[in-house]
Amino acid sequence: MSQIDSKAVFEYLQGLQARIIESVELVDGKTFLHDGWQRPEGGGGNSCMLEEGNVFERAGIGFSHVIGSKLPPAASVAHPEAAGRQWEAMGVSLVFHPRNPYVPNVHMNVRFFVAKAPNKKDISSQHLGASQGGEADFSQTAQQVRQEKYNEANTGTAPNDDEDIWWFGGGMDLTPYYGFKEDCIHFHRTNKEALSTFGDAYYPQFKKQCDEYFHLKHRNEPRGIGGVFFDDFNALGFEQSFALLRAVGDAFTQAYLPIVQRRKDTTYGEQERDFQQYRRGRYVEFNLVFDRGTLFGLQSNGRTESILLSMPPTVKWRYDWKPEAGSAEATLMTDFLIDKDWV
């Protein structure tokens, strides 16, 4: 595989965070709080939060870069070949919770991980920042399947002691409270076009992985209408794998912000707002039960405030609630939260 350049990834991720913040501030009219932090074990980051905005009730986007000598269980279970190696993980992760229920919630994450070869333990501490945005089920079965997919997608052979172990991961997904077909088509089409440079196979592959990934198994219910998701990715070599990551990261504002502009001034009432709070409960359940990024962050002594910036500001739960048949709320479940080819 080609030589890796973690500094280039670091610089790209910092720039991506800054560009997204600038774009969102133009839409919302309010500015993000910037909160830099350091991690005692190595690394740090910049957590940026917009709360009580004009468009976004809570919008969090964090850049983080952490360094360590012992992998947390959340990573070592999936990658035993990396155990005992010095490692670094960096990423940008965001979750935006809009005020208007007709504007969908969105999540995006792009990240890079490298475990250095034992004779190359020279990970630089000049970059600061931790990838806290990937999400997955950590049951033994899920880990086994994940490892098998990794082996199939990559070399399928164990790395030598003089080789770094590295991979990219990321993606984005959309979680509407009220479904609009044109919004779903736009979001998926933008992702498909972003990946088309790398061939026709990646969008359907990453879409399928996203649908499987963002699924509340305890409810047998999708979190939203999906998008794209990939992990453990190095199949194209460093340069092209990095280019694929950039294509996904750079597509975010075009995939999401036109939908925001289209829906942010739609009139809504207490009923729509109440349903939004109810659906946010599903988001919390997923992030706290299945979110691998949350698990990795907490196990690696990450900063709790930064790890949990994805939580919504307000949320509701009801016992065994069902929407009224034929309502817009019911239509979300029957027509949108399903396995569907949007493009």
C-alpha cells in the first residue's frame, strides 16, 4: 500500500470543520462557540456548538485527534491485530438538531485511524485532536461479521510487524421527522454523485451498509432514511482512499443545506413539535446503545462534553405510542423509514 500521510488528513479535517461551520452560520445567522480542549493521554480537539439558533436548536461539530499506546476495547475487539501498537485517531463528527420539525436531523462523520508498526512508534503530537463519530453494534456476532467484511474488502492477510495498520471511515445519514420524497432523493443523489468518481459499486455498497448500520435492533426500526456509510476502508491505497473520504466530506453541505433552506420557514404547530421530540427519543436510544464512537470516546478517556454533543436539547418518550392511521406521522413510518432505493 502507498505511504500514509496523517498530517494531510489532519489538515483536511480541520479545514472541513471550518468550512461547514462557516456555511451553517450563514444559514442560521448565529455563531458557533469554539471550545478547544486537551487530552492528558495525548491529543485534543475543538468542539464547536451552536445552541438556541434561529434555524438550529442545537448543532454540534467536533474535530478531534487522540493518541494512545493501548487500544480501547471498542477498537481492539474488532481489530486484534492492532492491539499493543501506538495509535492515533482523528475525525470530524457532527449532528444538527433543527428547530423546525419539517427540517430533518442530520449526522456526518469522516475519520482516520492508524496503528503504527512496532518499530515506527513515532506518532507526532504536533496535531491536536479524536474520531468520535462512527456508530455500530458491538456484540460478538457483529464484530465477527465486521472483521470478515474488513478482510474481504482489503488484503485478507495479517499485516507484518513493519507495516502500519490504517483505515478510513465515515458517511452521512438523514433523519426526517416528516418525509418529503424530493428531500430524500436529493440527499441520496448528492452522495451517489460524490462517489461516482470511484466507480459505480461504492454508492450501493455504502448505502446498504448505512441502512444496516443505523438500525435500532431492539425496535427493528430504521433511524432515518439512510445515506452512505463505510468503515475499515483502505482498499484503494492511501491516496485514493483519502480522496474518497474527501469526496464524502466535501459533499455534506450540498447534500443537506438545500433541504434546510427549502423547509426552515414551513409553518408548524405544537403537534409537529411534539412528534419531533418523540422521534428524537429514537436518536438518543441509538447513540447511547449502539454508537461505537461514543463507546470508543468514553473508553479512551475522551472529553465527555465533546463525545455527547450529539444529544438533542429536548426529547420525549411515551409508552407504546402509535401514530393515527393515515396521518403525516404514520406516513413517515410506512413510506420513508423503509428499505428503499431513493435514486
